Amino acid sequence: MRIGRRRLLGWSAVAIALFSGVAPLLLNFVGTGDVAFMVVGFALLGLSFGQCSGVVASSFSNEYRYTGSALTSDLSWMFGAGCICCQARYAR
């Protein structure tokens, strides 16, 4: 049975949303909860991150696939990760 990149990415997003509700409960368990939080969290994020590049690349035609993927990645890091650094600097 074939699932496909977009469907797997969608289900990964749902699983991450559900995991965000369970995460505080896992962190309350000292020792095993911390390890379970890290293992499950890294597995979910790794599963979704691995599919993102394929989904983004398939959105562009063959002629612009590399440039489109590079620009998408650069802009997402600039606006996504860059804004957090500015907010953290000026937060009181």
C-alpha cells in the first residue's frame, strides 16, 4: 500500500498536534518521561522533515525545482527562525 508524501506529511502534522497535548504529561515523569518525550518527538519531527523536501520540490516544474526549493527553504528559515531570535532578544 502506497501512502504518498503529502498524505504522510498531513498525518505527521496531526500526530505532532496530538503529541503537543501529551508532551507536558510526559515531562512530568522524571527519567522515563523525558526519554519518551525526546524519542517520540524526534521521530515525529524527523518523519515530517524528511517528507517536506519532496513535497516542496514537487510543487515546482523541473526547470525551477532546485531554485524554488532553495528559495523556499531560505525564506522559511529567515522568517520562521529569524523572527524567534528577534522576539527572544526583545522579550522581557
